[in-house]
Amino acid sequence: MAVKKKKSGPKLKLVKKGTKKTSDKRRHIQTLTIDDVLTDAVEMIRPRFEVDYKAYLERLWEANPELHSCLVEAPDIEVARDSVFTYLERKERDIFQVDNDLHILEKTTVRECIRVMKSIIGPINEKRCKVSALECLWKLAHKKSDKLTKEISVGFLMEFINLFRGVDGRSNIYFETREAKKGIPDFLKMEGRDAADARTESLDEMGATVNKYLKKYPSGLDSDIIGWRRENRDRILNYFNGSESDWYDYIWQVKHVISDARSLLDLIELTGEQREAIEKTADYRIPFGITPYYLSLMDHNLSIGFDHAVRSQVIPPPEYVNMMSGNRRERDIVFDFMGEHDTSPIDLVTRRYPHIAILKPFNTCAQICVYCQRNWEIDQVLDPKAMASKKSLKEAMAWFDQHRSIGDILVTGGDPCIMTDKTLRSILSELAKKDHVYRIRIGTRTPVVLPMRWTDSLVSVLSEFHEPGRREIAVVTHFEHPYEITPEAMQAVQRIRKAGISVYNQQVFTMENSRRFETAKLRLVLRSIGVDPYYTFNMKGKEETSRYMVPIARILQERKEEARLLPGLDRTDEPVFNVPKLGKNHLRAWQDHKLVMIRPDGSRVYEFHPWEKNIKPLPPFNYVDTPIYDYLEALAARGENIRDYRTIWFYY
């Protein structure tokens, strides 16, 4: 696909019916009115838009007048609770009546919304979450507090506008202007070629819509992008007095990792915020660095706007820098979201499953991903003290001999492929001596950030221990966006694949790759170069990386409405949530998590069940998600049409 350079990134323009404009010396203020609420609009950019809170509140009560009556007629919260439960039970019975003409899929939404509503108003969940959504609703109905507009967000109102509608069978998931009623599509009423032609016409329309979205996201394999990056490469080589042969020498790349703002400013444009953040990483000794190759993937000019995901990988936002610097001495405790301290039976080893364990022999990388799970462990990029001591490594190897149920070992860190071939061979040799080990995985981001590391020599080291039928060697990497996939990355992957070694991808689902069909495009391009999509991780709930977080509802929506439209081989990844200390919860398994509360700020609280459910009675984990409303605001600020995401509210 040919891609033309853009003069600027997408800018948000809102033209709204019934919008009133006023002005003062500071700014223009636009007020959101009931016309906007009726189309499920949300406040877009807070500094410029004021929300008509009353309009949202009116829409809430209009969404379900019966529920409003349950609340407004109740003298206290407990009476309201009984009344709402009674109403929900009646609505649940109604959908099983013969004369109920709602479409069966809409009935499914009704049942799901009723289940969620019951969970939210359950006293036990109020106690565990230390907040009551029912109390908030009751107060709103009774106008009990003048401070409600500050205490209860529009995001909270939007959650219940949609939940109230869903309970009443008016989700509008399937139709924009009317309820989904019983009926059979035309192609199912036909037979033979007529039926096939009608179905084909419908599928063609769907396919054309998908292709329209996919074209929005260029990949690093597009000819125009390759040309731009060749220019970037030459500029970087000139800066470091390097040659073209130097560029493809991974040792040269490692020696010239950029770790200061001055060099970066000489090579690409930065925003003021980005420059300030990078300068602070040096002041507070926060790990930061970019390989010359990965820097070449960034657009030289800020106005092009395709490289947002690339920049966000390595250039930290201010809140990240501030939190990391403010907790320097305690960061191994403050930032250990996954509780690795409590799942490490011996130095260098992490274990959360019966047959799998992690070995971390090398504690640094060629560059640091901002939202790395182990950002608290790494002291600096290419730390000369990163290699584990011989004593620690020997003890870890001996530990594996004592725990023979472990057959799959993930060698990660840090990035083990930054070690020398000789060191990596030594570690693999020790693991290969253990007859109970049937798979060794290499967790590395070098195919993405340093593809020239994949020399014939390195591939030969892995091939030495890859014995089909006895022991598998597999490479697990981390492509985040199609813009990262380049001819160099493809060459590295193909070199690995030709040795008979599989390559898998683990994507972290973030603000930078979560737009409509953005991750779908990544899957398609990954498959084209020989990488199998493996996991899509929900963003870790780490406070220092809150800017990157995406609601769980969005990853569920992406899986159902976007990934599902791809062929099966292109969507082999599994969306997961990593439960601290316990391990992965498969988000598609609805029985393994449930929505238990909506907080006044609009954030959802999920109860995640451990993977041991139905095997061992371990306690669940409650997680506070990022508000859907806030996420939609961020999308709108990037120029997205939030109507494209309107069904997100019904993914629980």
C-alpha cells in the first residue's frame, strides 16, 4: 500500500446540533446538550468542552423509567435494593415469554445486563469494593447532594444509561433507530444460488468495511515507509560517522544506543513534553535508551503522525518519570504489579504454573519498553552488571532438577539475546541436559528493536538444541504495531523459521494500538512475515503507565467485532489478564471474571478468578479498570469517531 506523508495528524472537529458557544478572554466553551446525549456522545476535550450534566441525568432516567421509579419511590437504599431486584427478576422472566418479540440476540443482551445489574447492587460486592453504585443512583434520583456533579462522573452516568437500556431490551446494538425484533434475514428465506448471492452481497459489504479500516494503518513493509526509513537510516549513520555495513552490525547498533535528549533532538523532532521526560530520565537514572535501528522507525517530523506506537514504546510520559523518580528507593516494591517477589522460589526463577517456569539470567535490554512488567528490576539499558552471578545461575539450574514437573522454561529477563552467543549456548546447554525439559522458550524483543542480532551464528546456537520430538526451541517476541514490522524484521524472522523454529508474538493492548482494526492489521502483517499471534495482554494496572491503559471492555470488543472477522489462522492469539501472583485469566472465558461494581468515577471493578478455578479454592482478585468514558475521550482527541465504539458499554 502506498502511503502519502501527511502534513499533520488528525485533528478533532465537532459540529453538534444544539451546541451553544460562548466566549471569554481565556477560551471558547461548548456545552453538551440533550441532542448530543441522545446520540451517546461523550465530552471530548475537557479544557474546551463543558458538559451539561443535567442533560446526561435526564437521559439516564429516560433510559429506563421503571428503574427510575424504583429509586425515586424508595424512602431508603435498602427499599430501593429490594425494588430493583424485584424489577430485574420480572424482566428476566419476561424474556422467556412466548409473546416477547425481541430478537433472541437482544434477549441475550438483556440477560447479561440483568446479571451485571444484580451483581452491582449485591451487598457483598458493595462491602468488598467499599463503594455502592446503588447509593449513588439513589442519591441522584432524590437529589440528596449539591456536590453530586463533582462526586459522580459523567462516565458513571454513561455506564448506567447503557445498562438501563440493555436491561429494557433497547441496547440498539443491532439497530440504530429501533429495537431488534424477531425476524429472519432474506438470505435464510432463500434457497440455492439466490441464497448464496444474497449472503455474498452481505459479506462483501462487511469485507469492504474491514478493508477500509485496515488501510488506515500503514506497515513498515509499505514501499513509501521503506523509503522514508532509508532516509532516516542515512541521517543517523551520518550523525555517528557510520557506514551501511555498520548499520547491519548489531554490535555497532548496541554501541550507539541513544540515551540522552541532546542526541535525540539532533536526529528527530520531539514535543516539549517528550524532551522534558527524556532529560529527567538522565537526572533520576531511570532506564532509557533507543537503538539507532529503532530510532529509524520514528518519523523524523512530528507532523507525519504514523509513529505514535513506536515513540510511546520508549519515550516515557511525564507521570511515568515522576513516579519512577519519586519512588526510586522503593521501586522494587511499588512497581511490582505482578507480585514477582512472592512467586520467586529462588533467585532468577519465577513460577505460577505447574509445568512452566521463568528463568531470568540477564537483567537488561537493548532498550527499555516504558510499560515493561519488570521496569522496576532494570537499572539501565545495557547494564554491564546485568549478567547473573555464576553462583545464582548454578543454584537456579539445580532448583529445576528438584522440580521435575516443570517441562517448559521461558528464558527471559531482560533480553537473553543481548548476551553473547557463547553465554546463551552455555545456558541452553545446561537446560538441555534436563530430560524433563521438553521446551525452551526465548523471550526477546530483538526481532523488533535489533533484528540484525539474528545472525547465522545466533540461529545456529538455537538450532543446536532444537530436537523435534524431544525438545522444542521457540522464540517469543513483542511486536506492538504494524508500523514496527520492517523488511529487516521479516528477514530475521524468516532466518529463524528456516531453522525449523517457531516464532510467536505477545502484544500488549494499549492506547497506542487499540483503535478499530489496528490490532487486526498487526495480526495480518505478523502472519505475512511468519510470526504466529500468541497472546494479547490486557495492559497491566500499573499506575505509572496509566496513560497507556485501555478498558477491558475494549479488548473484548476487539476480539468479537474485529479479530473475529479475520480468518482463523490470523487470530490465533488469546486475550488475557494477568492476575497478580496467580497468572493468566483468559478474558474470553466469561465464567472466569465478572463485573461487580461501577465506581463514581465511572471505572469498573472486575472480580477475576484464578486459573485454578474448579481445581483449587484460591481467592479471586478485584481489579479497578480504567473508565470507558475516559478512554473514549482519548480516542476522540485523536480524531476517532466514537460512534464506531458504541457497543463497548455492553462488553462485561
